[in-house]
Amino acid sequence: MALPPGFLEELRSRASLSQVVGRKVIWDTRKSNQGKGDMWAPCPFHQEKSASFHVDDRKGFYYCFGCHAKGDAISFVQETENVGFMEAVEILAGEAGMQMPERDPRAQEKTDRRAKLAEVMEQAVQFFRLQLRTGAAAQTRAYLDRRRLSQQQQEHWQIGFAPDGWQGLWDHLRGKGVAEDLILAAGLAKPSGSGGRPYDTFRNRIMFPIRDARGRCIAFGGRAMDPADKAKYLNSPETDLFDKGRSLYNHGPARTAAGKGQPLIVAEGYMDVIALEAGGFQAAVAPLGTAITETQLQMLWRIAPEPIIALDGDAAGLNAAMRLIDLALPLLEAGQSLRFAIMPEKMDPDDLIRDKGPAAMQKLLDQAVPMVQLLWRRETEGRNFDSPERRAMLDKALRDRIKAIRDPSIRSHYGQEIKNLRWELFAPRRVSRRKPWKPGVSAAPVPMPGTRASMLVVADEAMQDQMREAVILAAVIATPQIIPEFESGLETMRCNDPAHARLRDLILQHSETEDLKDTICAAMGEEALENLHALRHVAINPCVRNPGDVELARMTLEEELAKLKARHGLNTEIAEAVEDLSDVADEALTWRLSQAAQARNRAIRSEHEDKAEYDTGENGARINRDERQRFDALLDKIGHMKPGR
């Protein structure tokens, strides 16, 4: 069975040789460089202990320096699976998601025709190059001079000029004996709608040859010299040679440069790639007038595992980058992602290098951000999240985006990074919002002599807050599954103790980790939790003694958070009222204070409303009355037992 033209080339571009070989070998991690696609392993074709089997993932070839075996992905599958050529192709096509073509008896004929079309394209390259030297191209040469394209660059990129005539190229090729159907099939001319002679596709344009990875000219890109032209840039139509969604400008040279360690840069247009190459960034490519397609993205990853997207710094460039994120998320793999170099506003790589030099471009490349940060920027930039509903909307949008990631490990890491970024945005402010007290204003009231000697009573307000904070933190550590339910309350909890603040931050940042305690110990040391649980009011707290009891933990957090909030609210109102007392007091001030006091009383009242169920210990902790009575009965029984019984 003869395969259609281009099928094997696309199959080799889609199939990662390192993944195919990796199923049969164990890579030598000390010798391999996965980032550069340079992999080494003991040879699977002969017995050895040293890593002499080399895979060049970018070029798609392997070679053993011991037994001299060599080939590509197809030959490797043939040798290791003991199958024929077509069966190996079918195996790889299935893994790459490619449909095997139907039997085509005219495959050889099509291959020959493609070769003829490539020859016609090369003749067109030479024609456009000659036209650039004519008097009709004086304006074009002046434009190229203004864009600082040297003669050497023009020769290197084979830039030409399409004259402003209807049949200039047509007449030239027909004079060379090229058949009319080949000129039309190559996309160099179009048939006349009025029955006249075919006319040239490109007229009065600067011409940029577009070559495939093998260096064959497969299409042209033309920039209009007339400012009034409707299409500033015009590409060849799709032909048997050219599929713009499967092609990249400067593909072959960029692949070679990336193989030598240069970063792969994805720019927007031809001039950007030319400017980058002149600035020393030779591994530069560009899509061809459209948004990057999935096939082009896979081609980029075949060249380098982490291309840098350097699109224009205008709204269109940023929108293109944002669309690329949605395309790339489901395709991410370990070590395979994108980074984004954000161009200055209204500038592209060509502008930046011409105005500020290659060093400015290198600085932007060094500052390229990972894709997760641009995703966060897209969902948050220019938006206000001052309400729970808006925050919930942000959380839903980010969850929906992350769900698109198929790799579970990457999806988990994205979730944690988004959680960290969310924490930085919504973290509680460290500066107290309470207005300072004026000199002479009394501090917390002194308890009456007859009051019970409870720690919560004899302690000042700051100590009471710290005790409540400790109970809250210990409760969520013991039962972390309730954290999402109380996330908002924990975020707004103002911790008086810096250690409590640090602990609270870690709980919120890592609430979804499998072992929250280990994460906290790694960040703060084991003594942090030991000190927390050593506190008497924490150690005997029912929800700490019964980890995993969601209902008990929920009741504890609801009550303790309500008390903290109510007392802080009253103190804030009092502090502001003291400031307002310098003016004439009014009913509004009195009403504000009364409302805050009522809220505080309601929170405190809960301690007394359940006296039938709970007692208060000497340390201020609440003890279930039934449990205490049973415990007292047990002690009484033990006390009446005779020795020796």
C-alpha cells in the first residue's frame, strides 16, 4: 500500500521518539538532557551496561555507538515489535491519533506531482528575487532599507517583489514551459471569473518564501506596498504543498538552532522572525496569519519542550495569547508547557530589537512567565472581587479551566499554584483597621472580685483572642475537610499571635494537600503543632480529642468565630465612637454602639444558654455535663473499692 504524500512526515512530527523508545529502555538520568531532547540509555538491541544508545528527540533519530543500530520511530517499532513497515506505521498512527489513509493506487502519481509543484515554486522564488532589483521595485527597496534589512538578510531570506501587473509571473512561467495547471495548482495564479486569462495571486507586494522543515518552498507570504490594500499580508492559498495550519515560518532553521540550545521563540509575523534572527535569536518561528493550531503546537513541542510565546503587545496579541492557553491546557504533559514574554504595549519583537537592541529582547525572554500566571491574569485583571459572589465566580471560572488539564499531576500542581495566587490576592491585611485609642481612655474592664477564676475571664482581651484562635486552628487541623466551609471566616480572622497568623496562612494555602500536618511541620517545624496542642484549653477540647468529627468541629468553629467577630466589631465601633465624640453626639452613634453590643451579647449568651449540657472548667474550657457526671461516678466507684479486689 502506497501512503499519500506528507503522511509519513506528519506521523514522524507527531510521534515523540523518546516516548516510543522509553517504553523499552530505562533512561540514564545523569547523562540525558530531557529539556534538549538528548536522551541516553543502554541499547535495547544488544546486551550492555553502559548508556551508549542515543536518541535525538528533536531530529527524530536514534543511534547506538556500540552496535551501530540507527533509525527513526518507525524502524524502532519494526525492530522491537517484530512487525513490518506498514504495521509499524499503523501502530504509531494509532498512538498519534492519526487515521490510516485508504489505499490510494495513485499515490506515486501524487508524489511526482508534488515534486513538480515544488520545482514551480522555486522558479517563482527566483522570479520575485529578480523583480526586486528592477526600477519598479524602487519604493520596495526603500521600504526594506527603512526597516533596516541589509542586502545579506534579503539574500538569506530570499525576499522578493511581485510587480504590480496582472500576468507578470504567469507570463514568465508560461515562457519557461510550465503547464497552466501546475501554476494554478501551486497557488501562484487564479482563474479569471470573466473567462479571460488567469491572473497572478500576488501583485505589488514584498514576497517572503515559506519553506517546510525540509527546506522546500511550499508557499509565499506577501506584504502589500499599497497602504489602501484591503489585505496587508496575504498568504498563498492552501494547495497540495501548503496547509497553513500545519506549517511554521522558519521551521527548519529554528529546529536546528533549538537543537543547539537556543530558546524557541514564537513570534507573530515574518518581520519579527527576521529581526529575532538578526538579533541572535535563531530559533524563532511564526504561525502563518492565523491563531496557533493544535498541530502547530505539537510541532513546537517537538522542537522544544517549553517554547516562549512572544506575541505583539497590543490587544490582538494578548487575545491570541489568551486563546492559546485554552488550546494548550488539555495537552500539557510533564516537562511540556509554554512560557509567555509580554511585549511592551504597541510593540512587537521587531520594534523592540530595532529601538532598544537585542539586550532588551533577552531581558523579556528571561522574564517570561509560566502559563499559569497568564491564566490567573486573564481571570482577574481589571475585575473587582469585593463580594463573596464575585469571589465564588472567580473560583468557578478557575476550576473550569483547570478541569481541562488531562494530566492529573499537572492538574494538581495548577490547583495549588492558583490557590497560592488566590491567597496573595485575598490574604487578610496585616495592619489592623482599628483606630488608635486616645490617651486617657480606659483599657479592658477589670473583672469583679466574685467572678470565677476562669482563664477566659481573668485574662485580658488579647489573651482571650489568642485562646480562641488556638482552638479554631487546632479544630481545622484535626478535621481539615471543613476548611472550605469556613475559608472566608479563617481568611478574615485577625490573629494577635504571629505564630497563629503563620499557621492560619499555611492552613488556607495547603488545605487541599493530603497530609496538612506534614506540610505545616515542614514549614514551621514540629514544635509548632506540639506547642499548639500543649495548651490545656486545646488539649481537652472535644473537637481536638475527636478528629474527623465534622459536626462537632463545625459547631466549635461557628461559635468561636462568631465570638471573635462580635467582639472585634464592638471594639471597632467603640474606637470609632471615641473619635466621633469630639463632635456632638447623636442618635446614630448611640444606635451603632447598641447594635454592636447586642451582637457581642448574643455571641456570649450561647455559653449560658447551654448550661444544662455543659460546665466550664477551671481553665475556661467547656466540658459535657453528662460525660463529667459519668467520670465522677467512675471515680467514686474506684474510691469505694477495697484493696485487693
